[in-house]
Amino acid sequence: MGGGLIIAPTKASSNGRKGHADAYKPQIKLSVNVSAEQGERLRTLAFEQRVSESSIVQVALHLFFQQGEDRQLGATLREHGATLRRK
């Protein structure tokens, strides 16, 4: 499914810990389109596990980036159909 990507700076949440030194780490907000099937699975998993959809995506990206160097990741992405998506 085609997808737009919106990137905007934002501030990290302190998760209720006032005065925490890392409370305002710079972050980027992403907005992406996913297939209806992926979106439904994401919502269901988030609901059943009592976590946010965004935290699932953050963990998934973290695990993906740990799999190797950018060249290897690029090959994996292309193998799974990743392309440039422009309007």
C-alpha cells in the first residue's frame, strides 16, 4: 500500500517521572500508512498487550536496526518490496 511519511520534531514523554533528566530527548514523529491487515493486527496486539501502537512500532524499528549494517538492512528491505514512494 502506498504511504506518506510525515516527520516532525517532538519531545519525549517523561512517563510520569517528574524531574527525570532524560525527559526531553529529541524525537521525531512519524506518520505512515499501513495495510488494513497490518493496522488491524497492530491495534489488536496493542489492545491485548496493554501497550500503545507507537511503542510497538518503536520496538519493531529498534529490533530491525539491530539486525545489521545499513547495507544489509537495505537488501532486506528490497527483498520485502520496499521502494521509494513519491507523489
